[in-house]
Amino acid sequence: MLNKRKQNLNAKCDLDRRSFLQNALAASSGVSIGSSFEERNLLAMEKSRSIIDNSQSSNMNMPMGRIGDCKISRLIIGGNLTSGIAHSRDLIYVSPLVKNYFTDEKIFETWEISEECGINTAILRLDEHVIRLINTYWRERGGNLQWIVQIKPRTMDLEHFRTDIKKSVDNGAIGAYIQGNVADLLVKANQTGLLNEALQCIKEHHIIAGIGGHSLQVPLACEKAGIEPDFYLKTLHGRNYWTFNPGSDPWDNFHVSAGKTHDNVWCTNPEETIERMEKVKRPWIAFKVMAAGAIHPKSAFQYAFENGADFVCAGMFDFQIREDAIIAKELLSGRIHRNRPWLG
């Protein structure tokens, strides 16, 4: 009897909450700029639930693109947060907090919400933790999220690249790419030959093959050397946040060295990146578009898509996904003013 009364009370509270939020939504043409982040997020979540509940399909019809033979949502969920990695400047408690927040169940819930919102692809690390999670999610939770793997071998030799690539394929990845830090270092060391060999190893397994980079020199060096990835991952964000440090050496920002801790600066030359990537005729997944949480997603996504990105990879907590998906869908459903043609 007590449990029944508790269920009835919970149902009434949920109904009252829904009624309040529906009235709030009805009184507003969208998410109010004057509202707090929490209020806007709550309204966005309710709006997206309504969209999902009233749809005949299980997703929000997120706009899609293609890389090779793979159909990929324009908004991709990143994997740093679910792996407990947070670029938190000098806040030393943040990464442990993230690790404790993202239990197995919370990660599964995060991926399920992503799929409900039309996000069909995740970019995730390659380690035993992620391998266990993604296989459990597919097998026991009925998930269909596609996996693009970050290839970051323990040592920079072809044999370790081959080992990681085979492990990716054996665990169901649709694609793999040479992780940004790895490609940055190889290009800086004039080892584009090894970079190309690793890329060819991915292609040998008949999955989509990409190259990541924080430095603009990575795609430029690859194009100059005739290297042909199926896609690039390249950082892109504007300068509109107070900790942007345009005077820093780009290489030091990508690989934190003594005295350099501005780990939210991942694109020190956005204007040049936009100009040079406009000439690159391969699909471009932009990442770090929010400068590790310094830029609001609405501004970040618009900046990325209008300035040439074909896809955006964004790290998102579960409570942010619905709002971010709505933002991406509304932007992409409108008129995007861009010079670079869609290449994916």
C-alpha cells in the first residue's frame, strides 16, 4: 500500500511538473535568452521529450551526412567525458568528479538519450573500459550507436598502430582515426610517412579512416604529401571567451609543457583554419568547438557549421544532450551561410 501511494505521488508530481513546463513552453517561442542555464536546459529537455513522444520514430530526425559508406549524424557525441577526462584548466577536482559521475549506468543512459535525439555516432577512446562498455551497450541494452575509434598507440611504431586498429575492427568500429596529439607529433617530427602507413592500415580493414589534429599543420602537411584520409578531425572555435590566449605557441597549447596550462585553447588561429580548410576537399569533423566548455553550444555549433565543418563532435553530459540536439537541428534546418561546400 505504501509503495502504491508513493507511485501515485510521484506520478502526480511528474504531471504537475510537466504541466508547468508545458505552460512555460507555450508562453515562449523558444528557449528564453534571459533564463538561467538550468531553466533553459529544463525547458529544452521537456521540449525534446515532447518531440520524441509525438514522433512515430525514436529520433529527432537529426540531419545526416556521409563519410564513405557510413551515414553519420551531423552532431556526434565525444568520449572524453564518459572516459573521465575533462579539460578543466587548473581545477584539479573536475576529472575525478567526472569519473565518479559517469558510472556504467549513467554512460548507457547518456548513449540512449543520444540515440533518442538522433545522434547515431560516438567518437570514443580505445581501451578495455570503453570496449567493455560499448559491447555491453550493444548486446544487453540493444543500442545501435556507431563507434569511431581514436587510435593512440603506446609507442609510435607501425606494429602498435596495427594492433590497435585490429582491436578496433574486432570490436565493431565503423571507423578509426589517428588521434590528434599523435598526428600533431608525427607532423612536427616530419614523420608523415608513418602517419600515412597507419592510415593505410585502417583502410585495409575496410572501415572509414581519418586523421585528427589540433594543429592546422596536420591537414596541410597531409594534403601536401598526397595522403588521402576519408575525413579529418580538426579543432575549430572562435576567440569569444576571456581565457583565449592568441599569443601562445600553438604546439605548446596542444602538448602542455612547462609553464603552459591554457588547455582550453585548441585553435589559436581560427581565421587561418577557416581559410585553409575551405580548400580541403574531404569531410571535416570539427572538435573542441566549445573550447572545452568555454563557449555556449549555440554559438559554437553555428560558428563551426557556418565556417566549413561538415560534422561537429561535442562532449556532452546526459542533461545537455537534448538541448544541444535541438540547437544543432534548428541550426541545420535553417539557412547556413558557408563558403565551403558540404563534403559529407
